Amino acid sequence: MTSTRVHIVSLGCARNEVDSDELAGRLETGGFTLVEEPGDAEAIVVNTCGFIESAKKDSIDTLLAAADLKGAGPTQRVVAVGCMAERYGRELAEALPEADAVLGFDAYADIDERIRLVMAGAHVEAHTPSDRRRLLPVAPAARRPAASGVVVPGLGALPDGLAPASGPRPVRRRLTGGPSAAVKIASGCDRRCAFCAIPGFRGSFLSRGVDDVVAEVRQLVGQGVREAFLVSENTSSYGKDLGELGALERLLGELDRIDGLEWIRVSYLQPAEIRPGLIETMCSLEKVVPYFDLSFQHAAPAVLRRMRRFGDPASFLGLLDRIRALRPDAGVRSNVIVGFPGETEADVDLLVDFVERARLDALGVFPYSDEEGTEAVGLGDHVAADVVAERFERVNDLATELVDQRAAERVGERVRVLVESTDGPDAVGRAAHQGPEVDGVCLVPGGAARRAVGDLVWGRVEASDGVDLIVREETSR
């Protein structure tokens, strides 16, 4: 008897990628066969994103495209999982009958059994969503003892009686290869940003133990991974529920000692939570790349307060100065929202001035739109849609110009490139200041003939093309 063939589509962020790998591991362990092409699968599992409207639309379109394969080949069932499935549950199932099942996070612990039921034609009832922050105690220190009965995607939750949810994860089955792998070090978020719905469906902040993370990274290195990309909803909060001040610094130190691991990249840092000691640790450990993913969101104090965030241009620029005093070559990426309720033209001018002075390597600009279930929906002084669009265009165009200029400033720098592709004549990879997929790439002319994926190459930046860099490989160090 052959096993059911399943294909997993992973949408959204790197955190979702880790969750997809966990689902893949559970399904493979449960007797399913994973296939790379959706057209070869009897079941297609779509790990949806439910963050903003455009992501939700992409998730719906992907589910519909998967459903179109039913009847034209081996595909029999389409299953929605992930953030959008968790966030909307029964509502999504009723609105999208093309999906044969909508499964929330609580289904992950026995996902193989759920998919078997779906394949057999059984009706698997979609859940009614609730605020997942209520599943764990309010006090961070009390969460880990209470987590054994809570499914937390990416933290290795197992059915009751087998292992604690905060303990070792099931075998992770990577769906994407390559020398860089995302590693989830925590899940959930305790912040109450007025524009964000994530805490409600991802739950309260919960850290993985240092030893657990280290063990997974060692396993990944054994599979050829050279870069560990640490992800969470809020990495600067790591360890606050472990009862250990400086847990993130300790984790980085432990990872720095892993043989075969070359790069450690930290993502999703909150500027208001960054300790001087963390900056020093990140800038001093050999394998931690000087890369700072700082979520500024805006620069005008009045807008930040309405967002339920903290900061101002002086404090943000001071943070950047402290980083660059230790590592002048540091890469910095951020995101900002324009058109938030109450934002004035003066606020936009202040944001523009900050962006011009910050010298960021990458900047994502997002136009504000109401997101159901968030505090911002009920705020007064909403900015007209056409004004939001105008402000977005202004700031986004400026961001594109400035990050291109920042790339040009790196001409002449000596960089180390992690090779990720050798498909054409040139080797393609990333320098230490470039995060996976979103921050541009380095092209090493003629490098494909002498380099393999996973190699680390020293070279000199000789030109830039937008945010991408042309790097001439050194013949000797």
C-alpha cells in the first residue's frame, strides 16, 4: 500500500517557513510522502498568512489555484492551515468551500490523523477562533510550566503525555534547501501595537530553551546549513519568560561555538527593548553578522504613541550611532507605516527627515489600512485613502533612492559572500549585511565555475546595481 502524497505550500514570513517544516516532519513521520510539485500530490496543504489584506488575498488565491487541480490529476483534497486559518477558522471554511478543511494551530499536534480523515472524506469541523493570549498566564515566568498542554507552532508541541510543548521539537523536515535556515527561538508577542492583530492569533510570548535551540542548529549544520537565521515575533524579548537576564546574549554565545556554523543572523528586534549589552554581544561575537533588523514603524513621537510604540528620531539615531561606532559596516533594515490615523503632514516630514539621516540598507514602506480586530480601527482622524496613497508613494520612492545610495556607498568595501546559487555563469549570494530574500544580493562574476552553494567567498565590492552588489572575488586572503 502506497502512502498518500502531500505537497505543502508555505506563504508569508520565515516564521511560517519553520512551521511548514514542522508540519512536514510530522506528516512524514506519520507515513505521508512529501512531494515537491503540487500537481503530483493527492493532498495540498497551504500554510496561509493572515497578517495584512494583501497577504490574505494571496492565501485565498493560492487555495483556489490548488483547488483547481482537483479532478485534473491525482489531487483530491486541499487543506488550509497557518495564520489565516487560525485567525478565521469556521468563517474561512464557510466562505471558501473549495478548501476541504480549515485547520487551526491546535490541529498541528496530530496533523497526520487530521489529514487522513480529510482524505477519507470525513468532515473535519473548523474551529471557532479565540484569543490565544488567554491560553497562557499573563505573568511571563508562569508560562513555561503551563505550556505543556498548549500547541505553539514552531516550538515543537506534542500531544499530551508524549513530551512538553516547550521541549524538543519533532524532527524538522526542511522543505527548502540552501545554506541558510530560519530557526524559531520564540513564538507569540506581548506587545499591543495598535495596528497589529498577530498577538491575538499567535498568542503570548513564549521562548524556546537555549539548549533546545542549540540542539536544532547543530542538527541543521549536520545537514549542510551554514547560516542560522534566528526568527520570532519579537526577538529582543527572548528569555524574559526563562527567568534569565541576558538569555539572548547567552544563546548567541552558545551558537557561536558550534563547529561548522559560519553565520548567525538575528531578526525582528524592537528598538525600545535593545540593551547596550546586546549590541555589544552582536558586534563582538565572531559568527554573529553585523545585521540589525530594527522595527521603527515611524519616527514622529505623536504617531508612535498612537501606535502604542515608543521612540523618536533622536533615540533611533542614537541607537544607530551606537551600533556603527562598534561596527561601521553594520547592515540595518527596517519597516515604516505611513498614513496611520492622526498622522499629519508634519509627521510625514519628520519621518522623511529621519529616513534621510538613518542611512538604512533596506526599508519596507507600507500604506496603513484598517486591520479588523486591532485598536487602530477605532481611532479617530483616519487619513483619507488618496492621501495615504500619496504619502506612501512619496516615502516609498525616497526609500528606494536612499537604499540604492547606501548600496553605492559600499563600493570598495571588503565583504564575505555566502553563495546561494550557481545556476548561471555568476555565483549569487549575500553579504553579511543582507538578509535572506529581502535585502538584495551579491553577484560574483564568473564565480559559478569555481564555487559551490554554501561556500563563503571574500571579495571587494566593485559596483552596485540598485540594492545589489557586484563583488570581485579575491584570489587570496
